[in-house]
Amino acid sequence: MADTSEGKKPKQEAAPRFLVSSSPHLHDGQSVGGIMRLVIYALLPAALFSIYVFGLSAVRVIVLSVASSVVFEMLSQRVMKRTVRIGDWSAVLTGLLLALNLPSTSPWWLVVVGSFFAIVIAKQIYGGLGYNPFNPALVGRVVLLISFPVQMTARWIAPSKWGMEAVTTATPLGRIRESLMSQGSVDLHLTQQEWIDLLIGNRAGCLGEVSIVLLLAGGIFLIAKRVISWHTPVAFIGAVWIFTGIFHLIDPMKYADPSFHVITGGLFIGAFYMATDYVTSPITGRGMLIFGVGCGLITVVIRLFGAYPEGVSFAILLMNAATPLIDRFSRPAVFGARKRKAAAGG
């Protein structure tokens, strides 16, 4: 026991100069649940707009997709004897993204099947959040697109206030494909009002892909909050514009204007909300640029020469498979590696 009778303080051991611990060494205070909620907030304007133009059918698809995704997440984690983590909001986000990638006319069973593949097959079988090599919502959409093409591509409804007038029509990309197959040329003569309609969402399509303005606003919000980086969305959208522009210059009667390709289809929801997924996309700035350009190139190839009028989902999934290679190629050199290499060579 230390002697303190003469005012002397007990001697304390000096604090260690270095603390060794596992990563991460810096933390910005964000949690998984917090990030998921921010992405959901960014998607809410586009989701609410889809309800405005497609009516109660949009509500049915969104609610059913989110609810079934959460249920499948909980059940699969219990069956696999894992901690139930539905409180991290990842299943809610997956369900919302899947719903926004579906037509408003989707039957209930189609939505449930898509949720099952997104949560159980594409996510939980691989180990859960953080281990899935492919974007779960896109896996669900692509499985439905390949397995049930009629329900996914032939029942588009034209937008109307509160969805009161259910008029079947084709999507803009679908009309271009039909014109090219029937006439051998692209019948694209849009008025200024029609261009505005494409931007604000007055067109047929999946629930969440119609309003470019709201999707862009949500994407800028996520960049401002530093939830995502600008690299992948800018590279993705820019690549689509450049590559379709090249083909348009070669033959404008066969290939549509690049601006048309940018503001139609699922390019914006794919570029800002799915190609930027932390788990399935590169982690370096250079890798993100490569990833985005690759997504854009594959999207253009499928749109112009493939069997489907849209190629965003396939492009992102194919580039998800290439993510480990991109990370390996684009990773920065280890500190001191060049000096060691030079010394070894000398």
C-alpha cells in the first residue's frame, strides 16, 4: 500500500505509447441500420410518386415485397441458427428496392417469389449481410425476369393520377425495340413536353424507375451524406451516354439519341442505389470508375443487341462477379512496397 502521509501520490504506471487493435481504427459514428435508413429515405420520394401515378396497386407491391422480405429474413436466420437481425433494416431496403424494380401489375405470388430469392438464395445462403457476392434485390428481379417474362415485361400500365385509368402500354425502351424490329429503324420524334414527361415520370415502367428527377435528388442526398461516392453513378451514366452516342452518330436511324437512353429505363435507380452497394462493388475510387464504365458498356450492349430492351440489372450483376478482380487490380500499393521492390531489383 502506497504511503501518502507526506502528500506523495502513488506512482502510476505510464500509459502504453501504442495501442494494437483490429480494424476499423477510425469510426465515423454511422451504423449499418443508420446507413440503410438513409438509403430508404432517399428512395421514399420515388416510392411515393409511384403510388401517386400507379395507385393502390403500387402500395400492394411495395408493402408485400417489404413484408415478405422481412419475414424471409427472420425465418431463414432462425432456421440457420443465426442471430435474428431484422433490426438492421437491410431486409426492408432489399424489399423496397425489389418492389421498385417490379411492374405495378405484379401478382402477389410473383412478389413473394422474388423476395424469397433475394433474401434466402442471394443473401442468407452465403452467410447473410456482408457476405453476399451479388446484389440481392437484383438477383430477385433477374430470376423473375427470366422465369416469368410475360408478367415482368408485357403488363405495363400507363401512369395516371392515383392509378385510376389502367391503360396498358409499352415502356419507352420497349417501343424503340418494337419499332426497330417492325420497321428496321427507330421512330423517335419526341416533343418538348414528351421529354419533360420522361424526366418527371409520366411514362410506363417499373415502380421506381419512372421519375428521374426524384431518383437524382435522392442520389445527390446520399452523396452529400457521404453514404455513397459519386464515382460509380457518374461513370455508369456517363458510359451509357458516350457509348450510345457513338452508335447514334454511326447510324441515327437505327440507334436512339444518347439522352433518350440516359433518362429511360432503370439506369438512375441502378446507378445510384444498386451499383453502389457496399458489399458487391469495389472499394477504391479507381475501382468504382472501372465498375461504373463496365456496367454502362454491358447495359448498352444488351439494350442495342440483346434479347431484352433493358440491361441495367444484368450489367450490375455481371460486374458484381468481377468486383474481386477489380479490387485486386485497383488496390493501392502497400507503404514501402516500391522501395523494397527497387532494393530487390538492385
